[in-house]
Amino acid sequence: MQSNMQTQAKDNDTIPDISLQKVESFLSQHNSFCLLDWLLSENIIAYHDYENWRYGKIDVLQENAGLSEKALQNTRTQMQKISQSLGLEADQQELHCWDKTQAKLLKFSSNTQIHHAVTAHWMRSQDIPQMDLFMDNTAVVVENTLHHALSARDFSEAQKLLTQLTALNAKHAKLGVYRDLILYGEYIAKVENIDAADIEAELDGLALEVTPLAKEALGMNARDFLAFAWRRLSQNLQVNYQPGGSNSKLHPAYALIQIPDWNGAYTLLLEDEALAHNKELLLYFAQCCEQLKLTNALVFAWSKLFDLDPEFAETSIESRQHPQLWHQWQDYWEKFEEAPAQYFAAYLMAKNAGIVHHKIEKLPLNSNALSAMLEALSIEIIDKDMVKARSIVQQVDPQLLGIYFGVRGK
């Protein structure tokens, strides 16, 4: 399956265009837009690589991510145009190594222009913290620094900053929240191993209490603070996970998805023998494939979902949490309104015939219709025998043949 990952890996020499709407969305939620955060949110840079870079294990993140200077210069130019359109100013920020034994500033790119463009926080002028003779914003600056300390997992520094903030404004509404986040951070940093009996309670506490608290108080900085907690939980679940359990959230991949570390979650799920028999794990796997843009693996994941539990698969798509699939789902019903829902998987196969070169052996298909479509595509693509390919799907169901003809046009 490693070859499948390599074959379908996205070309990091090209970066999608930044939309004005995306920048405005970031601004409305966080009062700032950072290209580095956007590259992470689009999975153009894997969070695992970013995390290693922040700990000083990678010297230059651009080189490790395989992003070309030409592509990044194009992104920089787009950002400059958007900033002019929205009246944004760049607030340059230094990124320090999270490993305190390495007293160094981090370098995203060897190109200074690119480094500054990618790491800058673009803000509306009124949102940039300022110090002047008429307004004392010391508390604002200290609070922002506190946010960065928490995201850097530097809880001793965060405690010092909280003490400063308390001295500046003893009635600050979030003092208690910051105190709780620091205490939680100190706890998970000190207690690396979780007793098996306590794991579910720790997961619930992180998901239901800590996560909403951190997101509300820290904004964008919550991502790195929470990632530390989710990775710790995933590492403990890898030791204590009980296959066949009723709570799929206790799978170590679930914790990685919350970070999100799509590559890590994908690998854990693919290694699990239960993947082919557990619909929740298959849905996690499909989500990873969609985010990693692994089209062939995504088709196999949804095919197996429809093979295992058509009703669950249909409900999952109808939830509209999978935009890429939702549009194809609509197209399917417009073209084949009389066909059964399960044949949507056959439709996906026919549209992505290249899957015959990237089969996932761990996801065997039991459905006669889906197996027939896969076999027919193999005969069409590999053996070039169209007559035999048509015969195979027709023997199963004339409607299946209609889908084959409707998509393949042969």
C-alpha cells in the first residue's frame, strides 16, 4: 500500500489559490490570517512535519514539505493582492523552537521574503496590538504572549505571564480559564502514561471540557496546545487499545484526527485488521483519504462502507460532512434515479477506473455488484477486452451495466 501513497501523493510543487473568502473567514474567527496556518489547514504541510519543525528536528520546513520556491512566491503574490484589497497589515512574528534546549529561531524558508510572508500574521490595522502614549495596552500584549506560551507547551512561562496579567488586571474575565489550562498542561506534561481504566474518562474530559475551553480562550493558538494533549492520548491508546470495542473513539487514530494528523491516522487505520469489518473505522479512513487527496483509496473506503453497511454509508453522505462525495452523490441520483443506493460505490469505481492499479487488499468486497464492477474495470483497463467487461456487469444486473455505460461511455 506504500506505493499507493506515493503514487497518489499530491504535487507540492503547486499550491491551491488562496480565496478572498478563506482569508475573510480566518479574519472573522481569529482576527488574523497566517499563511502557515492556512497551509496546515489545507494539509499542504502535514501537521506532524510542522510539529517536528517546531521542536527543532527539521531545519527548514519548506524543504521538508517539498514546496517549491516558485509556488510559494506565487502564493506570496496572491496574499499581497488580498492584503491590499482588504487593507491588511503584516505583523511579523518570530517563531522560537519549542525545545528549550535549542535556543534558536525557526526558519520556514531560506528565502527571507518567503519566510516573512508565510510566518507573518495579516491583520486589520485596528486589530494589531499597539503601544502608544495615549493607551496602555500592556495587558493585551501580555495576554497574547500567554497564548503563545500555551501553544508552545511552555507551561512554566505561561504561569509567569498569568501572574503578570493578574497584577495588571485582577478582574480579567479569563484568569480562571488560563489557570485551568495551565494546570491541565502541566498535568499532561508530567503524567505521560495513562492507566487503561482512566483513558475513556481522559478522552471525555479532553473532548468535552478542555477543547471548547481552549478554543474559546486561545483562538488559533488552541490548535498546538490541544495537539499536545491529543497526541499523548493517541500514544496511550496505541498501548491500551482493545480491538472490537464498542467505542470507536478509543481507537488511537481518532485522537490523531482531532489534531489533525491525517498521515498518522491513515497509517494506524490501514494497519488495523478490524478496518474491513468496522464501519466507524472505515469512515475515519475515508475522512483521512479525502484530506490526503488519495482518490483511489477514498473510492475503496466508500466502496467497502457501502459493501458493509449501505444504510450507514448513505446516512454518512447525507450528513453533508464530505463535500467531495456529496456533489458526486447528487450527480449519481440525477443520472441513475432508479438505481439502488449501494450502486453509488460502483459509480465511483467507474469514474475512477485507475483504482484497478491500486487495490487495497485489506478491503475485500463481498457485494456481487461491486466485485463485478471492479473486475470489469480491470478487464477493460488491463486486458482491453470490452466485450467481456460488459458481459460481467450485465450478468449481475442490467442497471449495473447502465451505470457502466453511463460513466465509461463504451
